[in-house]
Amino acid sequence: MVRNRILTEKWIYLLTIILILLLSLYFYLYYLTSQFDEVNPSSESREAGIILGAALWDGELSPALKERCDLGLSLYRSGLVKYLVLSGGLGNDQHTEAKAMFEYLQKQGLPKNRLILEDNSRNTWENLRNTKQLLQQYHLKKVTIITHDYHLYRALRIAHQLQIDAKPSPVHSTVMFMPYYKTKESLSLIKQYLMEYMRS
């Protein structure tokens, strides 16, 4: 009886330690996803803005992706970027995120020759890896990354690894439930760290 009680106490202690460690990790990752919450888009002129893709709704921009495109549009109209790279592959309905962004921005009056499509990527790593090739092709060196604030820490980390000279242009959403997306992004960060470890 005493032995069983001691074993139970040890298990409770061990589980408590594990829970504390997991919560500490979660709050640390949540902190990383929150680093750009109060940061304004870069006011430094850059050669191009990279708009990272997000979900499509029935082949059209989701409200979240529209927010990213609208910030890219604002930066272009303000003369802070000369080109917009639209990066995103197939959505759920076989329509690429890049193509949907292209169609939307054209309707807003942006000229075709200022829009560069990258429509083969399936995740943030591929977004930036494929975009780097396009930047080299168009001789563009200095860029700003346009995505939601919670996503920017990981996006900039990848850009740094790929030796892309990038500044942040965070989108502060009015349509997304941030605790959910920051939690989801925290899990993506764990996956990113594991991928980095395997590549090292």
C-alpha cells in the first residue's frame, strides 16, 4: 500500500514536471509568434514585396489573404516597393493562391509587369526558396515580406537561412482569431526547428 502510494506520488510529480515544461515551451513559442504585434510595416524602400499565400475560399481570396494583398497594394502605391512577388501554390479547388492574388491585384489597377507569380509552393519554406530563384532571375535583392504578424518570425527566420535580404511588413488582422492562429503557428515552429535540425 505504501509502495503504491509512493509510486503514485512519483508519477504525479513526473507528470507535473512534464506539464510545466510543455506549458513553458508553449508560452515561449507563443511569445515568438507575438514579436511583430506592435510593429508597423517597413517604411524603407525595397525593390520588391513578397506576399505569402494563405487560404482561398471557392477560388477567391479569403479575408486573411485579402488583408495581405491590400497591404502589398498599399506599399506599392506608396512607392515603397517596385514589384510584388505573389507566392502560393494550389488551393483546395485546384486554383493557385498566386493566381488568385494576381487577379485581385490586377482588378485594383496594378500593372501585369509589376506582378511576379510563384505558384508551385506548398508551405512557407517552399514559398521563400522558390521566390529566391525568381528574385535572382529578376535581379531583385532587397525585399520586404508581407504576411500576418504571427507568421513573420518564422518567415524571416527562413529568409535569413536562405540569405534573402528581407525586412518585415506585418499585417495586423481584423478578421482572424489570433489565439488559434498563434497556437497553430507555434506547432509550425516546432516542425520548422525539427526540419532545421535534420538539414544540419
